[in-house]
Amino acid sequence: MKHFIKYFFVTIIVCLMFGCKQDKAVPTSSSQSYLIKPGDILAVNMTSDSLLHFDSNGVYKGVLYDVDNIGESLYGIAWKSDTKEIIFTVNGAPRVGAISVVDGTYRNLITDANLTGTLRGLTQISGGDILVIETANVERFTTNGVRRTSVSGVTWPNTFGGTAAPEQIETTANGELILCGSANVNRFTTNAVRVGAAVVSAIAGTTAANGCIEMNNGSIAVAFSGTTDTIRSVGSGMTQASIATMYSDLAVLASPRWLTKTLSGNLLTVDSAFNQIVEITPAGTFVRTLGGGVLGTPNAVFSVPNY
């Protein structure tokens, strides 16, 4: 008994002095140690067919992914929340790739023989399914990449009200979808039921809705391109009367493409003419440009959410 008591107290003293390791301790992870952090900015660079990585301050970090041959190109970017991965569309050999924010590991998430058209935007919806724009249709897959052809009586692929040349698709805070294309911006439920109306730019010669994203106030920001390139806002009810110009400066933004939202709620868009990322506030105030000297014909931009 004396020996046990002596051993017990010696053990306590040693643990207090040096710490004792528990064999069953579970290690914890923090996004601070991950390769891709919340607020980091990713951009599809069409000139080099690569996915570029910037930190939240716009400092260039490097190439996150590059296709293997000149016959392939990247297009759209989205977030896969259940696996903490950046997902993106690849054309040439059509597929959806996924990169872990933890260590940058790449995998083919969706490779399906039915994906034969041109892939554009993509988004993960409530419940985990992934929607992928393919030419004029939207395909639907499970979170594991299995194609779905019927959900709740709705047939997939779906034309979503005949949205012309759909470009970017985004999930809203209430689980609905924003879809924009060559002529307008639209809002739908996940069952492809239109909410409100199709909204056009109403600016002569400026019709292509190249990018769209829901802002923190519920309104939709849309990047319209043409003779008067502009970022415009549309009310959540999707009425033509609610559209208004947020930002327009042809010396800074001459060919806007995709839109994304930073952690602070500001908007980012890429300009494929000046080869830069442009940041503005939700009120339409210019903040800064990023990526100059690195980007070449950027198409899509994405701000990593706070995971």
C-alpha cells in the first residue's frame, strides 16, 4: 500500500511538471492551419486554364489546380460544405473536380457519361445535392456524384424556365436559386418553380447577365455586360421595377464576369478585359482592385466562406 501511495504521488508530480500524454486523446484541427482559409479568394484564369489562389488581402499564393492538357479548361467555382471542398467545372473531358481546403488534395467528384455538353456554373443546395449547368440545362447529382433524373416529381436535367445560356447559379440564404444567363436573371425554387419574374438590364446594348449573387440584404447583385458594363441590384421579389444601378466605371470594369461575396458582405467580380478582380460595397462604392499582373482573362471568382 505504501508503495502504491508513493507511486501515485510521484506520478502526479511528474504530470504536473512535464504533462502526461493520454493515449486516447483526439487531435483537433483549426481552419487556421488549413491550406485554404476562410476569406481566401480563388479565380479561374482562362489564359492558363488554372485555378489561382489569393489570400483575403489579394496577395497571390499560387496555382491551386491546373489541367493536364490544352484541350481542357476550367469554368465555374462553388463550395461543398459537407466535405469542406472547393468544387469546380472542367471542360474538355467534362467533369466536376474537388479540392480539399485542408491540404489541397484533388479528386474527381463527378464524372458521368451524360455530361457531354459545355459545363458552366454549379452550386450545392440544401440537402447536399449539386446542380451543374450544362449548356442550356441544369443537371442534378447527389453529394457523392451520382446523377439524379427525378426528384419530387421534377425531371432532371431541367431547363429552369428556358433561361437562355445559363452562366452562374447560386443558392440563396432561404435555399432558393439565382440563375443568370445571356439575357436576364431569374429566381427559382429547387423544384424549378419561378419566383417573381425574369429581370433584364433595361440598358440598351447591355444584356448579358454574366454573374449573380444574393447580397446580405436579400437583394440580388447582377453583373450585366455590353456597351455599358455595370453591376445592378434586383429586389428579392424579382420585379423589373426593383432594378437599380450599383456600380459602373468602364475605366475599371469593362467586362464583368462572375460575382461572389466576401466575409464582410462586399462584392467581388472579375473583369476579363483589365484582368483584375474588382471589389465594391453593397452600396456600390469602389473599394479596390486585386490580382493585377497575375490574372489573364479571368472568368470566375470565389470567396471562401467561413467554415
